[in-house]
Amino acid sequence: MVNLGVGLLGVGYGYSIVGSNYSSTPVMSVSFEHGIKEGLGPGTIGVGGLVGYRADTWKYAGYRGTWSNTYVALRGTYHYNIFQTPKLDTYAGLTLGVRVFSYSDNDDSSADYYSSSTYAHSGIFAGARYFFTNNIGAFAELGYDMSYLKVGLAAKF
């Protein structure tokens, strides 16, 4: 499975700027997984990965600050078809990885500044995929990693 998603409600990571001079990209993510163990209880265990990106910018009177976060994680899932519907895949899982945070700013009166840090990061989520065809569908996930809500397209290979 491969998911291409957009985060609709982003995680702030400890900074919060509001106002007309602020802009943010949506969280963009790609995740993949492969079922590795069927018959563990009533469901299936899957493993895979996730890569996500988000950037925030604040501009004011010649100043521009940009924060970006890149999240790279391993993903473990447990799939259990709660509603016993063949086209619906319901699941929950955990992520464990790193978040690379970078900050840059420039000011018309001073030199540019750049810093970067890497943090261990984890997440938890619950989701569902609904397949319109045998291989193409849509997904939604609620939880905490780079956004509280992700939606997008899903493909099964």
C-alpha cells in the first residue's frame, strides 16, 4: 500500500504565529506499508515508513523567517476490518522516527541566519482506506505525527 496525503490540521511543534503576515504549507506526506503477519488475532500486522514535510513563513517589514519540518519514520500498523466490508480497510498504528527542524531568517539590515536540529519523534494514529477499485482508493487518518488529520489517495500493489 502507498498513501499520498495532505495534512489538514498541522501540529505546531511549540511555535505558533498568527496574523496576516503568516503563511504555512499543508503537511505533505507519503507513506507505504506491507502486511507481514496475518492471523494474529482477527487482523493483520503491517510495517512500512512515512516521509512528511511542512513549512511556515512569517514576513514583516523586510524580515522573513521560515521554519520547516521534515519527518522520516518507521510505521507499524494493525489492520482489523471492524465493519466486515471488503472495500474498507480500518487500522491503527504507531510511528517512530526523526523530525528534522530547520529555521532560517533574513533581515534587510543583517546577514542571513540558518540553524537545524534533529529530534526523535513518535506518533499514534487510527485510519481507514476505502477502495473504489481493486487498487485505488482514498484514506483518512486521525492522530499525532505531523498533523492531526491526513486525507489523500491510497494505492494497493
